[in-house]
Amino acid sequence: MKFSDMPYERVDYAAFKSELEALTEQLKKASSKEEAFETVLKNDKLMGHASTMRTICHIRHDIDTTDEYYAKEKAYYDEVGPTIEEAIVAFEEALYNCPFRDYLVEKFGPVSFKNMEISMRSFKPEMVPMFQKENALTTEYGKLLAEPKIEWEGEMLNLSLMSKYTTDPDREVRKKAFAKVNAFMLSVQPRLDEIYDELVKLRTERAKILGYDNFLKLGYDEMRRNDYGPEEVKVFREEVKKKIVPLATKIHENRRKRLGIDHLYFYDTTDFAYGSPRPTGTPEEILAAGKQMYAELSPETKEFFDFMTENELFDVLGRKTKRGGGYMTSLPDYDYAPFIFANFNGTQHDVEVITHEAGHAFQGFVTRKNYPEMNEIGMETAEIHSMSMEFFTEPWMEKFFADKKDDYVLSHLEGAVTFIPYGCMVDEFQHIVYEHPEFTPEERRKEWLKLEKVYRPHMDYADDEFYNNGGLWQRQQHIYNSPFYYIDYCLAQTVALEYKAWMDEDYKAAWDSYLKLCKLSASDFYSKMLPKVGLKVPFEKGCLDKTVEVISKKLGLC
Ligand code: ZN
């Protein structure tokens, strides 16, 4: 069904709750393994329908943030959503304690049961009012950053639309664009500080309800980290400091030479003297090129892309009233059909949507007939599907960048490497923040500046007031909206780089491994699945050595 034809109706949470409670009773009284299994499937359907309505509402709200109908509907879900958490947990508890659990684990795999254990230990009904406040704060944050309040050549633009000018080939334009953007950021910084401060305190308060000292353990639990903890992540970050930071510094220096300037400042965001490779086509042509590319890549990707375009499951054109950012989500009522949301703005980013977000959607597509319990992938795994697809699609980049194809491939690889230290910095920052909930906003920003010196010693913020007061992270939506999410990108990028090294040696073998990993979905835990498809687990000392060696050679930097 086309997205525009999909009916929407507000979820009646009172009715939903009583149905859910009835299923919980039914499961508790189940007299056979088959009956228990059937009850779980009914619950999947009920949850799936509520999720579909909520998702349609969110998408339509994001597509036009000024649409009052869906803004009201979204506010309703923000407000009422958390109040049914308790009934959901009650069902999970009944499922977890079901006498036929062994049979159900056999049917659904071990991951969802581990996730249930985590969700049971991480929720208490007393947290509901705090979740409601957090929702209101993150919504306010999103709105604040989406407002078109930046005056640019007679027009009022928002941050997302300004990125075209902060990456302009003309250094003076970039400088001026950054000055405007950061003056705007500075003007909203007091409120951004307050919002984050309140979020940190609310999250800490929730952790205290569970008897924890701080939010760390709860934050990991809320990310459903069912396979590793802060110690493993720390090993990874230390490896990054040792191996990737020096490589990123070399890349930075290489770029300086390529640009032919004496010194790089933060506003020197382009990779080449002419700017950065931009797609040559219109958004419509980019979509058409994507269709052709996926038709050629594999039978599975062809089927996927045809399905997406036929059903209007891409909303990728940038518009003023559209929410910023991009994501992929899915619609359970329609066989878990994937949906891609993005803001095309005439930069490389547009192509990354066709490759990155489509990677997520592709994985969702090939596993859409699984029981949802088999698809509870962690984000560190989900981002492998997307970030690796960015590399697997490289042979087709001529369709998007014409004669600048090689430049794109180079800048994409450099960007993948230099992203990892940035992402680890975002992660370490959050560890510090939640371990010290007593910090003032100024102290937090000071900690950010200290981390900048460790992870990006080559960055120079000139006299920019916003960056020099340690505010850069305040544009990073994940820090506000999804605590501890960011490291997933770094872990996944590491694996994607491993695939990059592999595919240059043997594309077919690397693709087969990737397809196998996509299909494994969440049938097992992260660190068990990677070796099954011939990949390394990034929590071991030396895990980056080989990849860094191959990539350095590729970049001519060793
Ligand atoms: Zn992603």
C-alpha cells in the first residue's frame, strides 16, 4: 500500500491496555506450549498495530511540523505513551516467567528473552512522570534546532538548510555561514544548557529509583546492551585513541596539502579545493540512479528498492517545515515495510541516504517475515548494515558523482576514519556527564573541551565563541535524545571499514558475509554473530590493527 493511502486512527490506549492485560492473563493461564506461543503472536499483532499508528503519526508530523493535527496526535502519544509501559512490562514478565519458556526460546531465539530481563530490571512505574518530562524536553530541543531563524541572503533558514553553505567551496562563504549558524547556536545556548541539565537530572533520578549511584547502568540497559558493558567500550575507545586518532591527524594534514592552505580551521569542511563532490542530478535523478544501482547489485536489493519506490516509502526532499535529520523506521501492519525519512540538500548527504538509510531498510526488508522477536537488533549491529552498504555501493558512485566519483570514494573513506574519534568523544563525554550529574553546564562544556584535545588534537576553532566555550556537542541530537547511542556508530564503522578492506580484496565473499549477517538479524548476540560471518569483535586489544594498516596503505599514509 502507498504511504499516503495508509489509514491513521489514534490508538485508544484504554482499550489497548485492557486488551494487553487480557493477553497477559491468557499467557499466565496457558495450558500448553502451543497456546503460549499463539498468545505471544497475538501480542505481537496488538503491539504492532499500536506501533504502526504511532509511527504513521510521527512520520506525518516530521514531514510537516506545522501540521496541527499530527502535532496534537504526537503530543497525545508523548503524554499517554509512557502510561502503558507498566502493562507492557507485565506481559513481558509473564512471558519471561512462562513455564513453557524453553519452547519459546527455541522458537524466538535467546536475544529477546535477554532483552526482556533487561527491560524488567530497568523500569518502575514511578518513572513515568520523569519520562513524560524527558519527552517534553527532547521535543522542545528538536523544535528549537529546527526553527528557521538564521537570516541568509534575505531568507530565513534552519540549521539543516544552512549546511549547504557551511560546506560551500568558497572559504569566505563557509566562514560567514558558520558565523551565522554559531551566532544562532549561541543565542539558544542558555536554553540548550537548561534542557540538558534537566535531562541529566531526570535520568539520574530514574537511576536512583533502582538503587544505582548514577545513570550509567540504566543508560546501557535502556540501549538494550545485552552483550557488553562500559569496560568493553572503554577498551575500544582506548584502541581508537592509540590507532585511529594518529591516522585521523595524518588525514587532516593530507587534506590541508590538497586544499593548498597554510592552516586548517574548523570552517574548512571541504575535502577538495573546488569544495566537496556533490551529486550531479536532481533529487529525482538521484532516486532513479539508486533504483538502477540496487537492481544491479543483487536480486535481493532489486526487489527491495522496487518495493520502496512503488509504495512511496521514501520521503527525502528537504522542505522548510520538515523536521531535520534522517532515519529509517518500519510499519508492522504492512509486513514491517521500511520507511525512509531524510532531507536532501544538494550535498553528499543525499547519496548517503540512498546508501546508508537504504542499508537499514534493506536489512529490515530481508528479515520482514521473521517473528519480531528475531529482529531485536542492537544499534551497533543495525549500523553495520547501513554503514557497510555505503561501501558496498561504491562501484556505482559514478551514477551520482560523474567524474568526481574517485573524489567521493576518497572523502567517504577519510570521513569514515575521522568520524570514529569524534563519535568516541561523544561517548566518553556522556560517561563523564552521567558519572558526575552534579556538574554545572559550564563544567560539562569544559569537559568537552578537554576531550577535544585528546580525540581531535588537530582541530582549531579560531575565535569562534560557541565552539571555544565547548558547545559543539549541543548540536548532536543523540546526546539529548538517546543517551549512550553514539558509540554504536563507531563500533559499526569499525566493522564497515573491515568490510571495505575485505571487499577490495574479494567483493563477492564480503557481500555474501554481509547478506548472511543481515539475515542473522538478532538470532544471536553481537559478539557471537560477528565471528560467524568472519568479522572481528571490536572489544579486544589490537582489534583495529589490521584494518588501520590496510586503510592507511589505501590512503597512502604509512
Ligand atoms: Zn543509521
